[in-house]
Amino acid sequence: MAIPEHLSLTIAKSELPRIVIIGGGFGGLKLAKGLKKTKAQVVLLDRNNFHTFQPLLYQVATAGLEPDSIAGPLRKSFEGNPNYFFRMVKVTGIDTDKNEIETTVGNLSYDYLVIASGSVTNYFGNEKIKKVLPLKRLVHALDLRSHILQNFEQAVLTKDEKKLEQMMNIVVVGGGPTGVEVCGALSELKKHILPRDYPDLDFSKMNIHLIEGTDRLLNGMSEASGQNSLRYMEKLGINVQLNTMVEEYEDDVVKLSSGSIESATVVWSAGVRGNVLSGINSTSVERSRLVVDEFNRVKGFDNVFAVGDVALMKSEEFPNGHPMLAPVAMQQGSHLSKNIKRHFQGKKMMPFKYFDKGSMATVGRNKAVVDMPGGVHVKGLLAWVIWMFIHILYLIGFRNKLIALNNWVWSYLTYDKGTRLIIRTFSRKNRKD
Amino acid sequence: MAIPEHLSLTIAKSELPRIVIIGGGFGGLKLAKGLKKTKAQVVLLDRNNFHTFQPLLYQVATAGLEPDSIAGPLRKSFEGNPNYFFRMVKVTGIDTDKNEIETTVGNLSYDYLVIASGSVTNYFGNEKIKKVLPLKRLVHALDLRSHILQNFEQAVLTKDEKKLEQMMNIVVVGGGPTGVEVCGALSELKKHILPRDYPDLDFSKMNIHLIEGTDRLLNGMSEASGQNSLRYMEKLGINVQLNTMVEEYEDDVVKLSSGSIESATVVWSAGVRGNVLSGINSTSVERSRLVVDEFNRVKGFDNVFAVGDVALMKSEEFPNGHPMLAPVAMQQGSHLSKNIKRHFQGKKMMPFKYFDKGSMATVGRNKAVVDMPGGVHVKGLLAWVIWMFIHILYLIGFRNKLIALNNWVWSYLTYDKGTRLIIRTFSRKNRKD
């Protein structure tokens, strides 16, 4: 969308200090909510008008949920507070000398800046994989859903055996939670939905491959959960290849370090990197993240902070920085709101301490793995119930909870997925990163 | 989407006669379902993989419902029947000499053909209104939703008074059910949602205009309902202009026969015309519809039928053809399935008789008008409850009913609309017809 000339990012300065937050993800939104009773003008900027509950993107991609279950309008969180401003703009850079951020519709000054710009898909600089499909934004999930369904519609029309093979095979790259969850959801589609929808196709020929570079799945979780998820994957008929790298993806053939797979659908969930905006001194950047101290203050600045995926906070427990996870972002956002309040009150800031509530991944119907604090590992139906409970609990608003729960109960009872709709056809030429 | 060469529309011919149905709308879907126990090979073709419940499109456009509430996968209706085939293809023409239909992926022969291609937006040949927004397909509804929300996001950023006026004004052209319902939903957004979401904007400056060419609203309904809906519109603060024609829409100014309005959003619900495919002899076409006899047989053919909006069936009661309404299409589809069965059994076909169950339009919260058979007109809360009951009843599947009801109860209780998400930005340059 071209930005017309008449637009500009002007917000009247009040007597209150202005806190500009870049990004309405888990960290930015939590921070903004936490600042509600602070004497400050709070400006939240995001290129979308909604917050995305990213852990459930894979369900949108696999026809389980519609966007309204996992996204909520950002402005809703800002209602009723005259010192709060939301602007849907794309931030293009930061000028720390002038204390200004730069956007496509002009600059805006700040007294305090919080960078909560999150992360973007990491292709590790590989130029030969331009046609893989990311799964990081809501639009990716909808594109992937269209792409998968379009392929089956085309598979019905093809007489070319090789093309058929390519359209029936799906390769998922990266054995983290997203990769594992996508594979689980795809195997459910393969088992319960697709054979009924496409009686002309032989689904014994549909193969789901999960490619992981290291020697185990779910690297962020316990050894036990990694092994349990691997066992589940195998039970569901997913071809897991560990210690395997993707070298190239051209002409619907994935070249791996161990061979090659014909596939028209390669989902890239191999990793993310910090979304560092231009203008920050390179001495403050390490491994694509902004180096912050224990108060989330960006190295070298007094009034610039960073929270969440983009922030690299090292500690004794996390010598390479905290993990890029939603709970870390939420806790940092919440903690920083308290520190900013303390700062305004002339009190000393408190160092951030991550409270690990555990982590989890779902693999499919009645199948999940959960690592709880204290080294307890749960799997199977109980883990799946915990997973569902926690996800419902953390969904943005009551309405989202209601709609998602409704969908899940429906799918569970009927083995049906209602949203297998190709509303916009998708071409990989138009991939958005 | 470019169609690769390896695709072709081949379906193995069985000993059974082949009935090809073009279009999975109300008429085509009802027909296909009605043929379930017929000894025939049934092939349904549609460019989408879903059926759209068009009467509720306006709710998707105004952030009330997500697509999954009003659309259902077509293949689901075909499950478990080995003689049924669905193909997602775009039909480009018909060759009645060869008994073949032509598509972008090749031709397909038929023994019997049923054209249920519905209708498309009618711009009445006016080339000067290229930037008006239609509301006939699901993608239109999503585009309109994005467009309206984008405008408010931009309105917050503009300092240009004229641009602001254009972004705040919405013009709806056509005072039929769609136009009236869109206006009603927009006025609810204006009253309950937008002022909370956009505290920077002065919504007393937001004007909703409804432009109608004739001297009344809801022309297809009773005089009483027309007047009641007009009264409701005025109560809701909508500027209704009757006897007014749109002449031109350029540079965000609508030129009317009575003056002009600055507006960046002009919704075109002024009418539809039959979607007649090329290849049918022009002697069978009248006023953009296919002339059919009382058995829905297209004039001049024994084995080509048409149902719904595209079919022009004249009768004593309807000398200019039956109205282009969902109930007519459904009843014709259902009736034709019975006639085809009778034909196969060597029995005489029965003439179609439209059973008018009444018509209705909703104007907003607790406000609707209903014409019941026998000249009974209902308005207000009772009409609104009837409207909701009937729409839930006719929604495609149980899942759609559940999700839509859920959304409606939620919106009713909270005055909230959850789907105000700009998931894909929309530019009018990319309008789809």
C-alpha cells in the first residue's frame, strides 16, 4: 500500500513523558497494559492493527482455527485511556541522537523508547531456498492453508506421476515446537479429513517429512520430551530425519544433506532471528539481537529499552541470552512496566528474573509433551489437556477463548476441521517475509 | 494462478449418465444434494472450494463474522458417494454441439448440464465507477473490511481536512437488502465500536449515505417493510437519498444526480446480473439470463438446464422471470433434482412452482422487517428474532450455525465485534469482480 502524502505521524506532546513502544506482540502488549496507571503518554506502534497469538498459528495453517480465534484488535486494549495512542505504521529506523523513530509516514520523538519488534524468520542466509514457506505471521498461516488445499485440488487434476508425488508430499523443516505441531496437525488432516474430501487420491502416497538439523526434536525442552515427541511422530507416520540439513529447494525438489525429496510444500520453521531495526549502534547488537542489561536497557543507552525476542539478556542461567519464547517476552514486558514506574518514582530499578513455568508442545489428538518446573515431564492425554488449558488461559481475550474452545470441542467430537477454505489463492511468487 | 500444463480435467466415464453442474451456490448445491440417490455420475464444478452463504456477506464485511461462519467446504457435501466428483476449476464456456464444457484445465463432456452459475455485480455498463467496491463474493467482504479499517487507521494520521472527510464518509449504493443491512451494521460500528477504538476521531463527522435509484427501499418487499426500514435508517442517522442515481466516482468524489459526496468508500450493492457463460446461443438469453421453461430446461435444448439467478423462468405470477433470490435458487435446485429422477424413471417432469416463504432484512440491533406469507408484516424485535432464527436455520452446516450463533450472542451482549482485523491490506487497484 503506497502511503499518500497527506499522512503524517503527529501526536500532540503533553506534559507527561512519552514512552514509544515498537511492536504489539507479547512483550510490547504486556508492557503497554502494565503502564496503564503510569503518568506517561504511551504510544504503541505496530504494522498490524492486531496482536497475534503466535503459538497457535499452526492451527490456522492447518484449517483448525480462523484468524479471529488467535488475533485480537490492538486498539481494544487501549480503550478508555486518554494518554494512550495506537498507530498502525511500519517503523523503518531509529535515530537515537535525536530521540526519534522513523516510519513510512514520518518521524516521532520519544522520551523513552521500548523496542519490542520481536523476531523474523531466519533463512540463515541461504539464497537457494526462496520458495520455502514461513510460518511466523498470520498472513503466512492463511497462505499456507490456501497452498496446501490448492495442491490437493490440483493433485486431483494431474496425470503426471512426478507432479502428483510433489503435491502429495509435505516437508517441514525444523523440529522445534512449530515444526512438531504442524506435522501433528497435518497427520490428523491426512488421517481424518483428506481421504474423505479427496476420494480420488491415494493418501498412502502422502508423506509428511520432518527435517531437523540436530540429533533431537524440541531442543528447548527436556530430553524426555524430545524422545516422547519423536515416538509420537513415528506413531503418526511422520518421517523424521535428524542430523539433516536443507541445502537447496528448487523446482519442487528439496536437496538435503542426506538425499532429496520431491515436494511442492516446504514449511520453514527452522528458526527465527531478532528483528533489529536500523539506526542502533552495531556495538549494541550481538547475534541479531539487542544487548540489554538486567533492566532491559539497551547497551549504551539510558532511555532505550528492548524486551522479548529482540532483546539479548545474558545471565548466569542463560549465558547466551534468554530463550526467544512468548513467556520471556511477556515477563520482560510486565517487569519493565514496573521498572519504568519505579524510575518515575525515583526508585531503583529491579533486575529481571525469568520464572520458568515450563514448556510444552502438542503433537495431535490426546498427544502432547509438557515439561513442568522441577523436572517433571508429562506426556499423553494429561499433557494434552494441560496444553489446551494453558493455551485457552493465555489467549488474548475472552472472546478468542470462547471461539477457539468452541472450534476445538467441535473438531474433537467430529474429527472435522471447518476452515478448509481457499479464500485467496496463493502463489509462492508472492511470498511475504 | 497460472495453470500448469500437466493439469487436465479427466473424469473416467462410467455406465451412468453424467450430470455436470456448474456452480456450487444455493441452486447447484441443493441440486447436487438432491441427486444423491440417483443413478448418475454427478460432477460439480466451482472456482471456489467452498459454498458461500451470501445473505451474511455483509456481516463479514463489517467485522461481525469470520468467513468460516458463512462458508462451508463443498467437498464435505460430497463425502462418501463414489459417483460424485468435485473439481475446483473455472468454467470458461460451453460447447452445446459437442456436449462439452470448457475450463481453464481442459474440456469435459456431459450427458446433462445444469448451469447454476449465479449472478455477478451489475455496474450497468458505467465505466466511470471503477473504484466502487462490490459485495458479492467472500473475498469482496474481506477486502471491504480491510478497506474500511485501513481508512480509519489513516484518518488518525491525516491533517488534511478534505481527506479526513473522505475517509470518514461511507456511501452505500442500492437500497435492497444488502444495502440496508450494510448501513445498519455500519451504524452499529459507528455507535458502539469506532469511537472507543479511535478516540482521536470525531465520529459526529462520520456520515453513512444510502443512495437508491427508485422512490423506496427494499423494492422486493412490501410497501410497509420499505417504509419501516426507511424509518429505521433515519433513526440510525443514515442519510437516505431516494430517486438518486450515481453518475461517476473519481478521486474519492461520488457524483450523484442530486449533488456530490466526498468519500473514499463506496459500496456497490445496486444490483446483479445473470452470469451467462459464453457458448450458449443468444436466442436463449434474455436480459443477461438464460430463458428456461417451467422444468428449468434452457430454451432450445433437451439436456441443458439452468437454475437460480442465471435462469429466467417466466410465469403468470412472474411475467419478467422469478426474482434473483436464494430461496428461488434452492427450490429450483431441489425441484430439478426430482425432475431429473422422474426423467430417468421415464416419468413426465413436473412444472416448477415457487413457494414464497416470505422475505426479510435486518437493520440492526433489535431492528428488522419481515414479510410473511399472507400479507403479514412484522417489524422490530420480533422481526429481528425471526431473522436470526431463519438465518441460523439455513446456514450450511451445524458447525457454521454454532460459530455464527456464538459470535452473535457475544456481540449482542458486549456490543463488541471481534474480527476488526486488517489481515491483508487492500488497495482498490486490486479490486476483483
